[in-house]
Amino acid sequence: MNEVPQTTPADDALLAEARSAAAQAYAPYSQFHVGAALRTREGALFTGANVENASYPLGVCAERTVLARAASEGVRPGDVAAVAITASPCGGCRQWLLEFRVERVLFDHDGGVEIRSAQELLPHAFVLDE
Ligand code: THU
């Protein structure tokens, strides 16, 4: 049986930010709105949503949006305290979360909230330095 996830007040605040961010999704093709919120160890907050495209595979997931926004402002692997997402991250996004060594990934799943490290979400992952 899975342990009942223990969210902290900071987790709950980040999940609330992710839910608000989902309202900004540009998802005219799937109508599936996803929001993500990232908090750095220094306490900076970034949000993102999925952005779709008429050429479907070019769409960007909410997780990649938020990680790209944060990285563009100088956030680097190891700087991220937590990422909250309104959906279970897809395989590609798990690889992105792993790149940034996110140890606390919170996401809505099956009516509850899961808390996992990026490594747990992507075991035996591809890395360049092996
Ligand atoms: N999506 C995300 O934003 N994150 C995920 O991890 C799963 C899928 C988006 C992509 C697409 O815009 C929509 O959800 C439906 O797949």
C-alpha cells in the first residue's frame, strides 16, 4: 500500500500555484489544461502551463515551460526545492525533472497527491556522465 503523502504548507501553496497556472494553458487542441509551479531553494517562484501548437508534436508541456522559464532566469540543477504539477508528468518531462535534480515532485494523481523524487519517477535514467 502507498504511504499517505505528507504535504507541508509550502507544498500546498505550490500546488495552489500550479492549479492557478493551469488556467493560463493554451490547449485549444486537447482542451487538457496543465499547470506547474516551481519553488527554488532561495524561495523564488515560477509558474508554467502547457502551450500547444497546430503542429501537434511541437506543443510544450507545463513542466518544460516552468523549467525553461526558471532556467532562463538562472536556475540550475540543484537549485530547485520542489515542483508541483496538476497531472502526472509524462516520460519526457520526467527526464527534464531529472536533469534539474528535482527531489520533490508533487503531482495530482488518482484523486490524491503523489510526492516523488525525479529519480524515483525515472529509474535507470539516461545520463551523459556514466
Ligand atoms: N501535458 C503536460 O503539460 N504535461 C504532462 O506531463 C502531460 C501532458 C499536456 C500536453 C498536451 O498539451 C496536453 O497535456 C494533452 O496531452
